[in-house]
Amino acid sequence: MRIARFAQDDKHPQYAFVQKDAKDNSDYLVVLNGYPFGSAEVEPTGERISVDNSNVRLLAPVIPSKIYGFSGNFCVEKDMASRSGGGRSSDEQSSDGPLGNGRSSNGRSNDKQRSRGAFSHIFLEPSTVIEGNDDPISIPQWAEKVYCGPQIAVIMAAITRNVSPQQALKRILGYMCANDMVAIPRDDHKSHGDDVSAGNACAGGDHADNVPNESNGRNVDTFKNKIRVDIPRFDIRARNFDASTPIGPWIQTDIPDNMTFRVTVNGKERPELLGHIADLKYSIAEQISFISQFSTLLPGDIILTGTPADFNDSAAVLTERDEVVISATEIGDLRNIVI
């Protein structure tokens, strides 16, 4: 099931189920009479609107109270062959699968653990980073470069605290495409005492070479001491500038555990940014469980599960007038223009 938040004729936001019409193979919004994430039941109003209607604008599906993200959460040994093909081999999958549902990405049970390599890092973002589909991304004046951070975002359905990985999946409302942008400040900001190198500005990116030193964070005694709650040396603006994390185009309540997402920039695919959720070091269930041990997750809160982007790689750089589209077949296309 797909759930959208939209505005028609620039009026107040509404919610709708997104349904595909078998006759014309087009998507339609089945408008709801209320807020679908609360305790009250909602029903269709009977109004049906084409998603392609020029008076309809898809909005960010939710405005969260907080956003947690995982960097360094893609397996470091992932190579170009897996980026261009079908992900990792079955003997490299976690026994829990990327979602944490007990399946590997090929659907079979597997006893071998995923090779987890370097530390993963957790970061926190404010709700003001959120953007919707087709909203413009503005490059800050202070930024030298901005990097694309394609990934899958998870939306929580219920208050979640101190849950096990086995309990975590039951607390998920759905999934979206996300682009968690990272901005690298210009060199003249180094005079303020900031360490603004690419590696530190993205808190380690998603590659082992970018992981900050041990002195920048503290170990957490869980999941084999491989997840860290960090206080790294990086410019706070890098991940927290306004409207830097588009999400959407809507919420998909169920995805397969071998899902792939792709990135095109100006109509050309960038294979370096291809991602398989089977390549996550820590499953989505593990991520939710870990965060819930120290922070209560509320309905509508978002978890950014990890990007394959290397923030030392020019393939992840975006410039003005770029059209960036993050696509997942099971979810849809998230499109934004950089200005």
C-alpha cells in the first residue's frame, strides 16, 4: 500500500492512498478524510485525483519530530560488480536479512553473518532538513561542494522504546526514497577552527577510509561494539542545512528485502551510487532496536538507513541545475532540482 501527502490548488495538505488504475496504468490519489497516522480511523472521501494533475503537488510524506541516520552502514567490500548487478552473494548476507526478517536477499535462510568492517555512526538531523518530491534543493552560499546521499528511509508507526530487533519491524509504517545531502564548507571556514575535510564533514561517509579517529566518539557495547554514537569533528552545517533531505515520493508500506535503488543525474545513471539494501551492515530491524535503547522513537520519526555514496568520489557531487532522481521500483521516483 502507498500513502501520499499532497496539496491541491495550493490548499492545506491532505492524505491519500495511491492506487494504480488497471485501465490506463496511471496512479491516482484516493483522498482520505483525515490523518492516517493517528488513533482515529480514516476513510476515503470518494474523491479520486490523478497524480499527474497539474494542480496536485506531492509533499514530503511526513514531518518527523526527529531524524536519525546511519553513516558507514554499507559493507566496505562492496565492489563495482555488485553495484552493477544483483548485490552480494548469499554467503555474505546476514542471517537476519537486510530488513531483519530472517531472510537473506535471495529469500533463503542463511547462517553466516554479514562482514561488517569499520564502525557505523549515528547522526541526528532536525525536521527542517525535510523536502518533498519536486521541491528545489538550494546549495548554501557557504558550501564548496554538495554530495548526493541516496538511500532508503524508514518511517515509524508507533511509539518505540527498548525493543528487540525481532520486535522492531512491527513498529514500521513504511519506506521511502531519500536523498540525504551533505555540504562541504569552503576552505575559508577553516579559519574558524572547523575540520571541514570531506571525510570528517560527512562523519565518515559510508566508506572505511572516511571513518573518524577513535578519539572522536565512544564505543557502545552492543552489536559487537561496531555501532558508535559519535561526537565527530565536523562542521555542524554539513548535514543540517535547511531543505537538504528530500523524501518521498510517498510511503510504501512493504518492500522486498532484495530491493535496489538507483540514481540518475540529468537523465544519466550513476552506477557508483547504485544501492542494494542487502548490502546494509546492520539490518533495518537492528538499527531501530539500537536507537530505541537510548531514544524513544515517535510515530512519523524517520531513520536514514545508509547510503552507498562515497563523499570523496566525484560521482556523488551535484551542481546547480542538476536534476537528481532516486528510483526504487517498489517505491517510486524521488525527483529534485538543484538550484
